[in-house]
Amino acid sequence: MHENASARTCVAANRRAAEAALRKAASAAGRDPAEIALCAVSKKQPEPRLQAALDAGQRLFGENRVQEAAGRWAGLKERMPDLRLHLIGPLQTNKAREAVALFDRIETLDREKLAASLARAMDRQGRRIPCCIQVNTGAEPGKSGIAPQVLPEFLARCTETYGLTVDGLMCIPPRTEPAALHFALLARLGARHGLPFLSMGMSGDFETAVRLGATSVRLGTAFFGTRPQTQA
Ligand SMILES: *Cc1c(COP(=O)(O)O)cnc(C)c1O
């Protein structure tokens, strides 16, 4: 009871603060705040905080695992037609069907086999959802995302061969470098290839991302508070 009450207060206040910071960053950059979405990253967050976010009016959420997201959101989605979910974590091909059924956008398209699985799942379900290609802007080994150099050919494969709707890009900058360089690169790539949706910026760097053209920022801790530690 007490925990729920404090979750409500914290999340509502965090949300107001994040929205104010977004508006400020947008106007400092001469941008319209209305063109920047706040995606609340709810992964690993306890249920009372999700409920608090919904009560405060939040309708766009990001999750990084299909299973976890399905468990907490599938029922709610049926009751709340305006709820929107973005998949922001790596997607295995064997989860493509479930992901297409649940999510409203896939932000982590990063290989041809996944493009094929998503296309098949969308055809079967008669449901087309937009996708972002994830770009490994820092060329970090072992990190999700395509190399920037292969974007033109990968984009063509996704749209022409598989008929996917790709309208944006997503990146997670390396921890060890200034994020601004990576956001600027992603924005350049988006402009060059006609991809207007730019998912970039997290709790620590979303203002920089807004300055450089983000249209969707992914806020976890800044929105919900620290994620409880879970055993791996
Ligand atoms: C967890 C996560 C976030 C949110 O991170 P915070 O630093 O808590 O805002 C954003 N994007 C992705 C891809 C994530 O996995």
C-alpha cells in the first residue's frame, strides 16, 4: 500500500520533470516538442510503477524482452487501445511472431534473417508494424546493430526484398565515448536515407539527443527510478 503510494508520487513527478526537460531541450534546439516522443522504458520495473505511469497518462512504453513484455502488457493492451509498445532490445527470430503480435514498433532490426522472420510474421498476422534499423555506430564488437557502411544495402533488402516498413534508426552509443558523436552520425544517416524516426538518447543523455534530432527518447531510470537489481 505504502509502496504503491510512493511509486505513484515518484513516477508522476519524474514524468513531469522529464517532460519539462524535453520541452526545454527542444526549444533550446529550435524544435517543436510535439515531434519528440517520450518512450518510458519499463523493463525490470515493478508493477506498481507501471500502474503509476499509466495513471499519470503515459501511453508509450519500451521493453527489451518479448517474454517479459508479454507477461505484463498483453492483457492491458486489450483493454487500452491507445497503449503503444516499442521493442528496444535484441530480437531472436523464434520470437518474431510474438513480437509482431504485441509490439507497435520494432526498433532493433539488425540482420537479414530477422527481417525475413518479421516479414513472415506480419504477413501471417495481417499486421504491418514499422521498424527501425539498429546501427552499431561505435562499431563495437559483439554489440547489436549493423555497421553504418552497410546501411544502404541492408535497408534496400529490408524494404524491397522483404517489404518491411522501415522509417527510422536506433542506436546505443558506446559508454566510453561522447554520445553526441553517435547521435550526430545517426541523424546524418537518417537524413541521407529518408528515415525520419530517430530513437536515440537515454536517461543520461537525452537532452543531447534532442539537440541532435531525436524523435523518440528512451527513458528508464529518469522516468521510473532505479531498476531493482535482479538475479541473472
Ligand atoms: C534499458 C534501456 C534504456 C533505458 O536506460 P536508462 O538509462 O535507464 O534510461 C534505453 N534504451 C535501451 C535499449 C535499453 O535497453
